[in-house]
Amino acid sequence: METAFWSALLVLGYIYAGYPLLIALLAAGRRPGVPAPVELPTVSILIAAYNEQQHIAATLENKLALDYPRDRLEIIVVSDESVDATDTIVRDIAAGADIPVSLYRQQPRQGKTAGLNLIVPHARGDILVFSDANSLYAPDALRRLVANFADPATGYVTGRMVYTNPDGSLVGDGCSSYMKYENLLRGLETRIGSVVGVDGGIDAMRRSLYEPLAADQLPDFVQPLKVVEKGARVAYEPGALLMEPALNHPGSEYTMRVRVGLRALWALYDMRALLNPFRHGLFALQLFSHKLLRYLAFIPLLLALVANLLLLEQGPLYVWLMCGQVVFYLLALGGMLYSGRPGSSLFITLPYYFMLLNVSCMHALWRFLRGEKQPVWKPREG
């Protein structure tokens, strides 16, 4: 039982600290430069929307105000059989826009991935930019994002997402801390080759590399993997800033994480050939460590708890370790009870968000093993 306990701790340590340290060591001294673009490419911003009347106007106005040449920009919206005022709002804004704004309607409702498959053939830009219906970009985000394509080896680029309060200030809770951790990893991974995880609200790829996906596949996970499979690289651009409103309802955050986890597990299954280190070398290790092990981290977490309980009679060391685990879970419980309240301390919000992620991954795996898929969903609340 001692072997099981310490092995579980070792795996957890590798997932959350060992892998980042390994990537940091590999990235030491590597700072790949991006050649200055001679000419900005043509860009098509693609937005999939379902019943987004609360957000779509602000999102379109935000994209229309971006600092980018007007003759090199277009916006295409696909309405996934919306039954609210989404379509009307898009048409009204399109009528007064100084760049082309197109609306396509998908019927019957099939989800975001099918919607993107529908509108990509209508895109005229050399670069496709994927935005969520509630994603707000910094004015220079688009320029910073597409500048990376001056490197011919780059096929996909993701920006940096931050969560904001209603007043526009940055959120400082466990969720934002997790995003900072993820962005740190992405920065390191960019320096050694390709990024493993991306933000679906501010992504860009070469139109020539786009590949239609099955409706149940997660586009902001599978498309980057397809790009790597084709021999191009995926890069992270921290200067391309995306602001999204924070989720104030724990239930909404949990539901979203389960859905994303379920689709990510199917993506890993569909793209499992990339886990072969003999064919894909370092990227296979990255995908295994950063994604597969992360989604399964709840297993050593549970093992460490159960094994520790069974080892309490083996000496004071295990008693103290058990006390540490109990305190951590109590802090997570406190974070759940006070989630969303102003001024909540990271001492409770970080353990809570850590547990929310792991419990949602356990739920997602259960659904995956049952063969469930989820191509469509309702817009998130909060």
C-alpha cells in the first residue's frame, strides 16, 4: 500500500510540477523569432452562435473596431438554428458595417463544429480566426495573432484568454490562476515546438490547413492536432488578448468543464496516433503529459486518499499527510461555498477550482466510457 501511495504522489507531482519543469529545461535558451510580415494577410473571422442575443452585438462591434485593414477583413456568423433575436441583430449590424459581415443559418441544429464546416467554404481570407459569440478582443489582438504566420512553419496560433468581472477588471480567483498556469505552459511549449492546448475563443489557422471535422469533435482541440499531424506547428501568442466574462455560477462552470472534458477525451481517442513517441517524438510526450495525464489525474488523487487512510497505523508521517489532505479538501469545500463572492482568497478558490476540474474530468470519463457524445449545448450562464 505504501508503494501505491507514493506512486500516486509521484504521478501527481509529475503532472502538475514535473512536466512544467521538464518543458522549462528543454525551452531554456530557446527563443524562436518570428520574421516581420511583409504584408498583413486577408482574414476571415468565424463566429458560431446559438441564441446569443445577449452577447452577439457586443462581439460584432468589438470585431468591427479591431485595428486591422478594412479591405483585408471579413466576419462570417453561423446561427445554429437560433430561436431568439440573434439573426436579426447580426443582419442589422451587417447593414451598417464598413466590412463584409455575412450570416448563414444552420438547420437543423448540429453544433459549433458542423457550423464551422458550413461557413469555411465561404471564407475568403487566407487566415481563419475562430471567435466565440461572447469573446471580446483587445484592439491589437488580431494583428498580433496573425503576425505569427510570417513563419511558414506555423499553421495554427492561439491567443491569451483572461476572465473579467462585469466592470471589466480582471478576475483574481482560482480559475484565473489556472489560466495563468496554462498560459505559462503554452509559452514554454511554443519555444520547443508546438503548443498542446489552445483557447477556442481566439484561435487562427491557415485556411489551406482546415479540415472538416465530425460534428461531435472538438474543433479547438482536434484542428490543432490535425495541423501538427500535417507537419506544421501550433504557436501561442500572449500579446493577442481575449477577454471573456467569468462564470459566476459553479454549476455552469462544472457543466462546461464536463462537456469540454468529454469532447477532449474523444479527441484524444480520435487522434491517438499522435501519442506514438516513435513517430511524433517530443510532441507525443507533451500530449501524453499535458492532456491525457491531466484528464486522468483524479485517479492518482483518489488513490492517494484511499491509500493514506489505510496507512494511518503505519506511523505519524501518514497521520500528518492525511491531515494535510483533509485540510486541502476542507479549503476546497470553503471555496465552493464562497465561490463568486468578492474578495474570496486564493487559499480557498484555488483548491476549489482544482477539485472542480478533477471531479468534472471523472464525470467526463464516465460519460466517455459509456460512449456518450455531445455535439450541441446551450450557451453558458454567467
